[in-house]
Amino acid sequence: MAGHSKFKNIQHRKGAQDKKRSAQFSKLSREITVAAKMGMPDPDMNPRLRLAVNAAKAQSMPKDNIQRAIDKANAAGGEDYEEVRYEGYGPGGVAVIVEALTDNRNRTATNVRTAFSKNGGNLGASGAVSHGFDRMGLITYPASVGDADHVFEAALEAGAEDVESGEDEHSIWTAMDSLHEVSKALEATLGEAESAKLAWKPQILVEVDEANAATLLKMIDALEDDDDVQTVWGNYDMSDEVMAKLG
């Protein structure tokens, strides 16, 4: 179990994300509705729904919005969302995985393909890059919950597999089927997590130079701005120097 390493996943620049709160609520609502439709509408009886509700609470989504999203799952004639995954390469040979919830596959595929092609990327076939990632659970906490040693000990006790602590947050990785249990165990020590979800952890990180970094981030922004796209993952790493130049 590794600790203290610096890790930057594809979900970058939190300041930019904060400005997209309305769009974020829409994505969170969609995940809650799908989770409620796939299992029981009770978060205590439905691990996926519990994680979705916790993620919404972490983003300060109002209780009424959360309940509406749950109720929508049982509403007659409601939208029927489908889970779709896209895989491809961005600038600099970075592997990218895009997860979407859509009620129109053609629309989503066109939008995702356009985001790739307009920003120096190429959309590949299913399975094109996912073999270079591990499907795992990811629980994040803000740095303020404690130092790296404290979080490492708590994660070890809770049954996590890996911990990566940075300046802004702690990323705690779990086996895919242990996410719910580890998340619940951590609540007793660290409080409620900032987020807990299934994620794609890259096996090897690709260093992105300054020439490709701006275009890559532009591609990621274009993907994240799409209403159907839920999450974007990649195997890139950028040095602090490159990030500083990008502002």
C-alpha cells in the first residue's frame, strides 16, 4: 500500500468546476435517478444510490433536488438513461476514458467524437485504452481532514488498497467491490467523504509537455461541458511548472 505520492487525475482545476455548479447538479441528479431505477429507491438498501446521494451532498446539492431525482426513477414516462463508455487518445498520446449517461446514443457519440477530433485527439474502439487502467473505488477527502500519516492509518484500518496525498486532497483507492464498505468505515474516523465513486486508475502515467498540455485541458473541458458526460479519466501527469504556465 503506497502513501504520500502526488497524483493528479483527469478531473482538474476545481475552481473551474465550481463555476459549473448548475451543470454539475444536473449530472448528479442523472446519476441518482439511474441508481434509484437500477435498485431500491432507499440509499441504505442501494449502495450505488448511497454513493450518488453522498456525492450530491458533498457538492451542497439541496435535499429537495436529491429527493426529486430519486422520485424521478419511479415516475411514469421518465427519461430512460443508458450507461455508455468511450475510449480514445488525446494530445501527447494520453489515454482517455469518458463515461456518459445518455437518452440518445447518437447525439452523445457525435459530441464526444467532435471534442476529441477538434483538440488533437482520436476516439478509439471500445477497449482501446481501458486495459491500461484498473477499475477501482476512489474516495476523496480534502487535505483539511488531517495529514498524510493520519489519513494513511485510517485508510489502512478501513481496508483500502492505496492512498495518495497531495496539497489539496487525499485520494483513497479501494477494490471495486469494497468501495461501499471502506467508505462507511472511513466515515467513523474522517467524517463524510468529499466523493466516493468507481474510477479508472491509470497503471502508468504519461508526462505531458507544455506544447500538448493546453490542448489536452481544452479537450477535457469540452467533454466535461457536455450534459451527457458524467466523468472523464486519463493517464496524464503534468509538472507543477507546466500547470503554473497554464495558469
